[in-house]
Amino acid sequence: MANTSASRLAGILIAGEPEPAGLVDQVVAEALASPEGSSALFRDLVEPLADAFEFKLVNAYVHVFARVIEAVFPDLGAASLIERFMRIRRPRKFLGNPESIRDVFVLSRITIGADIAITSRILRAVFVHFPNATIHFVGPRKNFEIFEPEIGISLVEIPYKRTGTLAERLGVYPVLRQALSLPGALIVDPDSRLSQLGLLPLGEEDNYFFFETRSWWSEEDMPLGEMTERWVEQTFEVPLHVPIVAVEERVEGFDVTLSLGVGENSEKAMPWPFEPRLLQFLVDHGLRVLVDTGAGGPEADRVHKAIAEVRPGAAGSVTPYYGSFKEFASEINASELFLGYDSAGGHAACALGVPAMLFFRGYPNERFMVRWIPWGDGELEVVDGENISIEDALDRVREAVEAIFSGEAADGEEDEEDFDEDEEDDDDDKPESIR
């Protein structure tokens, strides 16, 4: 982590030490003064506090970021924002007549993987529980497209720049507040970035249902998908399991779909040359592989570099994919195996029931890993990429490929166990999990 005012403040708060006089004001001033200060605020302070999944650090975030909001919107006093947050964080059941509700707004988590794991389950729950309501997805259009054909929902399009400045991120608030101001409407907020994790006041407080994912059931080791199911059952009395991913049926698909996306965090990637060697193994095994090129830029360059090193195989092939995530999800659904890093693709595969192997690296702590494991019907194996060599990682892939594509493995009970979601490294008793 860079040595910034924000990182110094984060270190002090994480250590539980008293906040130095003037340091929060300095962090806020730097965030408002330059894009670099703004990036430091979110990268070095907000994300470490949120990713720890600890109750005390949620409180630390609330007390710091309330002052950030007050600096941008002076009418929103920090003290009143903190008091409101402490009220809405308490879990409560919807006690009204569900048939009387006409509008339900569900805020996006912004990232596609989180929207599959968390938001889609909430969308399904409110769709079932409020039969006469229009269900509105609030967030980016590309995320909305993953859900809309499945259950029929409305879009309130609110673009949000994940790497935007503080002014750009908070700048959506006036438009968001106006869009959600329908009288009597319910608002469901699953710790959305749109509301800055519940701090920005939206709608009528009595009709605001906030799912604080960072510290709810903080002592239990369970994925966020499972936590969401518990929350919606307690809040709306709707038992759930499968999240929503709308896909188009393919007559024929690729054998393997692969995502090497790392979300601008290079620490999530396995050491080079794992990627070209992985592709080479799949091609040599005679498999047809579709590789997502991600959002472009350095990520796509890395994918193309890996593909360029692959020697042609007798029957296998590698094809780069450049389309939307919605279309890629359809390709995942048509494939026999999904491979990738911490990505939306892993959540989609698990939701669609497609066998998947995921490599997890660059995680800040074990609780983060446990929380972000995909939760669904797919057969999942997770490999702790921090504690495995390239050779051992490729061996794990080899076992999975043989279990799925080998005729002998399909007939043998022993081989089926090679691809078991409960399998762990012999050398590591840590829980294996994935975002």
C-alpha cells in the first residue's frame, strides 16, 4: 500500500488506536483537491476498512466517511448521517401488506460478480414477495441486462465510475435521490456503492431496508451468497437458493470458458507463465477454449500475450472473446468447465451449475476469501493461489480436466472425487474460498 495520508489513517484505525487530530480533515482535503487524493481515499482507506469484514471497522468507516460526505454536501451533517446509519443497520422484518406495495427499488452493488452473488437474490426475493410491485434495478445497464430477461424488471440507470474521483462518485447522489423519491416505495440497499455503503440518505427511512454485508453475522464463516439468503428469508420471508443469471441457450459451446480478469489488481493473477502454460495444456488436451479479454487495456494485452505463446494443437484451439459479459455468461453456460481468477465469471458459473475451478490470490485476509466464495448449484473447486506453485496449480487443472472430459473418469467413482468442492490442499488446512 502506498504511503498516503489515507493509508496512515487506515493503519491507525485498523490497529484500534486513537485518531490523530486533523488527519481525517487532511484526508478529506486531499481527496477533494486531486484525483490522486481521491483514489487514495477509496483505495487506501475505504477498501481496507470494508474488506476486513469487522464490526469495529465498519463503525470506523461510518465515522470517517460521514465527514467526507459533509464536506461535499454541507446540508448532510456528519452527526445526523451517523445516527441514521446506526438505526438502519438493525435487521428488521417487513411487516406491511406486500400486495399494497407498488414500487421496490433494489440498489446495485456495481460490480457484476457482487450483483450476481447478492443483488440477484434480493431481486428474486422481492419479485416473489411483492406480487403487485414494479421491481426496479438501480445501477449500470450492463448489470441490469444479466437479470432483466429472467424475471422482468425495470431499470433506473445510474452510471457509477468505480475509479472516479470523489466528486464524480458522490455526484450521482442528487439524481439518485430524485429517482427513488416515489411515495410509498421500498428501497433495498445491499451495502451499495451508490449509497456509499448506506450512508447517503435515500427515500423514507421506514421503507428503507439495509443489508449491511460487512459485519452482519460477523463471527460466522459463510459466503455472502448464503448470508443474503438468510437475510432475505428473515426480512421478506422468502426462502431462496439459486441467484439470477439470464443466458441464451447455445446449441453448441466451447469445451472450456476461461477468464483471466483481475479487476485492475495484478496481485490477483498467478505468476507468469502460468497463463500460457494453462492454455497450452488445454490445447494439448484437445479442448476448445474461449478466453475472455476483459475490459481491454493491460488486461487484454496480458490475455493476448498468453495466447501468442500457445503452440497449435491437433484438435484444441484458443479463441479470444470480446463481447459483453451477458454474452460471455451464455458461453459459460454452454461450456463443460469454467476456469478463472476471482471474477464475475466464477459467480456466473456457480449460479448456472457449470463446474468451475477458481484461483484466488491477492486477498487481504481469510475472512474476505470466505465471504466471496461463489454460492450456488455449480460444482466448485477453489485453489489458494498464494500457497501453490505453478506446477501444482497445473496439476489441479489436470485433475479437473480428466474428471470432466475423460470417459474413464465419468465411469469411476474414485475419479469423480478428484473434482470435489470440499477438497483442500494436503499442505494447507486453511479454508479455500473465492470472491
